[in-house]
Amino acid sequence: MSTLILALGNELMKDDGVGLKVGRILADKGYNVVEIGTDIFRLQRYYNGEEKIIIVDAILTDKYKPGEMIHLKGEEVFEKLKAEIRSAHFMGAIDGLKLLMALDERLAKAEIHFVGIVAKEIGLGTELSEEIKSNIPNIIKVIENIVG
Amino acid sequence: MYIPITVDHIARVEGKGGIEIVTSDEGVKEVKLNIIEGPRFFEAITLDKKLEEALAIYPRVCSFCSAAHKLTAVEAAEKAIGFTPRPEIQDLRDLLYIGDMIESHALHLYLLVLPDYLGYSNPLAMVDKYRKEIEYAMTLKNIGSKIIDYLGSRAIHQENAILGGFGKLPTRAQFEELKKELKEALPLAEYTVELFSKLEQYEEVTDDEMVHMAVKPRNGVYGIYGDYIKVSDGFEFPVEDYKKHIVEKVVEHSFAKHSFYKGKPFMVGAISRIVNNADLLYGKAKELYTQYKDLLRYNNCFANNFAQAIELVYFIERAIDLIDDTLAKWPIKERDEVEIRDGFGVSITEAPRGLLVYALEVKDGRVNYADIITPTAMNLAIMERHVRMMAEKHWQDDPEKLKLLAEMAVRAYDPCISCSVHVVRL
């Protein structure tokens, strides 16, 4: 199944950059990765009918420890995140994704995955927290398993 | 009795901001635009960094306007070290910047502004009935994005625009591809003008004291770069004097400073460019400007939406001309050697939302001082004034109606309140 990995985040805001950093590692390993930053609409230019979309992003939550991951799939992505997923910009990434799905039948049929990595600190800086750094090999493995 | 009307989070603007309107039996008591996103400190993070490293950081201030931040920072740095790019390199920087302009205006007009007028809460809700408009928005956005991609080398946070020129240039075939797609996009931009000419500009915010600031374009062509700032009261000043005329003040309720000119709020953005430089428009955009001149009112912030529509046409035509000029000079050397010397440089350019200031001091190859003022920071004070005007007209109406109108006034400025954080909360 063809796969596109979307790396979201801002690498100048400490752990908010984890999606981009994980995305670059995966790109170096030969996976099909697009750095979206904070603009989900860029997906439209790079989407070539891939059947699986994996969104990688930082999340903030008290339910899990920094560095841990959540993996949501299909409708769960839209149900659980709803308006909670926020970009710095005008629309949440999920709302933006839904809009793009409404415009492109192929994307509407794609299998959507969300891998959220729990951030410890979102603030000015380029370094990831130790908790996240040490878990990156595991995060990569999980995403590689999702790619299949 | 005091009644607070609060919009905790202004939807469909870029960043996090809120509006607080307090009314009593007598009328509006207080209006505040609360900027609740943290301040950015991008100036601080680049201090003492090597100049080239700092120039790689500045575009990350905003993934939407990354070309604007990158190119303004590069020009400030080149002025600081005493380097002037060749005209053909400057043309290509204009073209890259125009990519930002097209992308940003298309998204703002169709996905942020239009839902208000058509009675929808968001563009997703519009898609069944107004699919064509959403598709036009994406086509226009995508051509802007493609220009950025080809000249900036990356979709976001371009690395390709560097001191002295570009790391590499697109191929001749890529330029021709861009030209073809720009030509195809032109009718869509003209449709945008027609569509937005029918939308209401709210009389409630008519403000005859409005003052507009814009770059006085270099070489007499309506555009982005210049060495002087024009003010609609007839005053002009060199960009190096910006601190004398754009005075920033800290306000209690906002993380962002407010900006004043001669002690009063002022506006920057598409309508400010039109007010100051309409005589420099040409081609189809000039025709449309002449046809719809009455809608491009200096005294109404809602005219900014229509001004952006006119600019969509202008910048598409301008991009085609720049590509023609480039191809006529082809092949072009991508960059010249630069020598990094000590110095101080100021660049003020026209970002999609208005004036963007970068002032950089370079010492021993490193950034010794940096000052950045974004267009939204400049507009905050006047934005607040216009929300107050809207509130004074509608304070006795249904609070939901007032909330919507106040938000629409803010959205007309196309604010980018903060572009630095994006997180998911569970």
C-alpha cells in the first residue's frame, strides 16, 4: 500500500519540532515524507493518490508521559482529535484534512493514521527534551510498522 | 450593569487571539484585542549566531509567510554587509515573494473571509454548495506554493534564497511550467475580483482619520521592495528611519506591542498599498482598479479584502512578466560572492499583510542586533479602534451578531497573530 508521511510542527519551538525531526529521519531512510510545517493545505500539492496517510505531530496532554506516543487510525483520528488538533494557523489540521478529503475522492478513501508524540515543553528553542530524544528510535519503529 | 462580550478565540485568523467588549447600560465601556499567544523572541534566538545561520532561522517565524521573512532578512543582511544584488536576482526574489502573496491572499479571501459572507461557520461547511470557489482557492494557493517551492527549494522555510542570490535556480522548463499555470490561474483571480466586488463593506467602521503606510516601490513598479515608506498623509521617510515614525508601545492586555505613527494608529496591508501606489498598477489589475475604484476605500478596513482580490490579479500578471524577463536573459548566474563585513541594514518589504521590518547589525560575521516588526503588530492598534466602532454601532444588538461583526472586522486585516506554535491538546 503506497504511503505518504506528513511531518507537522515547528522546529524552533522545542518539542513542537518532533514531527519534523522524525519525518527527516524517515525521509533519509527512503520513506515518502512531506514537511507540512503548520499548513496542512500543502498536502494537496504533494498528494499523488497514496492509499495511506500518516500524520506525525507533537501533542500536549496530561494523560501520558513526555515522549510517549498515541496512534489513532481512521475515524478515530477525527473523533478523538476533532477541534483539539490545532495548528498555529487558522484551521485545525484535521479540519483542513477534511476539506481536502471533500475535494479529492482518492484522499477520502485513504487510510488515515495519526501518530502523536507527547511533548514535555513547547517554548523557544531548537532542542528536543531528553524524554523525546531517547524515544525517537521507538517512534520510528512504530511508524515503520504502520507503513507495513 | 456591565456585560462582557467575549470571543475567546477568534476563529479563522492565523494564531490565537481574543476580543473582549465590555458594555453597560450607557454603551461600550471597553474593547480589547487580547493576544494570548506567547511572544516569539526570534530576535533574541538569533543574537550572536553566524549571519548565515540566523538567515536560516528567520523564515521559521511563519510557515505561511516564510518567503517574506526570509527575503526581508536577506535584504537587511545584504544592506548591512554592503552588497547589492544584480537586477535579475532581484527580479527572481520578487517572483519568490509573489508566491507568498498569491498563496496568502487566496487562502485569506476564500477560506477565512468568504464563509462569513455566505453564512457558514467554516469553509468545510461550504464545500457542497460552493465547491467551485473552494477549488479556485486551492488552485490559486497551489500556484503560489509552486513558485515558492521552485525558487525557495522547499515548500516551507526556504533555504534557497541566500546572501548574494540563490543556491540554485529552477530550470528553464520549470519557469515555463510556472508561466503556463499562472496564465491558467489568471481568470480565477479575475473571478475573485468579481465575487468580492459584491460583498458588503460595513459602513459602521468608516474611519475618515485612517492613515495608510506602504513601501514606495523601487523602480516605479507596484510591488514589494523599496527604500522609502509612503504615508497617505503625504509624508515619506527612508526605511532606515523607521523607529522615528513607527513607534511601538507596550499595552497591558496584549503580549504584542501596538504601533503608532504621529501618536495615532495606522494601517498596513493590501488596501494601504493600493491607497499609496495605485498609480503604479498596470494591465488587467489597473483596468479592474479603475472599474471598481469606489470599492477601494481608504476609510474602511473591509476594503482590504477587495484590495487583496485586485492584488491577486496584479501579482499573477507581474509574475508572468518577471518570468518573461528572466527567460529573456537566460541563462542567469544564480549568485555572486559576498564578503561578510560589519554593518547595519534595514529592510522593509510588503508582506501579504503589509509592512515587514527587519533591522540587522552584523559584527564579526555574527548577528549583533536584530529587530523585527510584523504587519499584524503594526495593525493591532487600529484593529482595536475598528472593533470599538463596530461595537458602538451594535452594542444593543444580539451579542452573537456583535461577536460575528467584530470578528469580521478583525479578519479583514488578515491578521497573523502568532505563527510560532502549533500543538495538539488531548
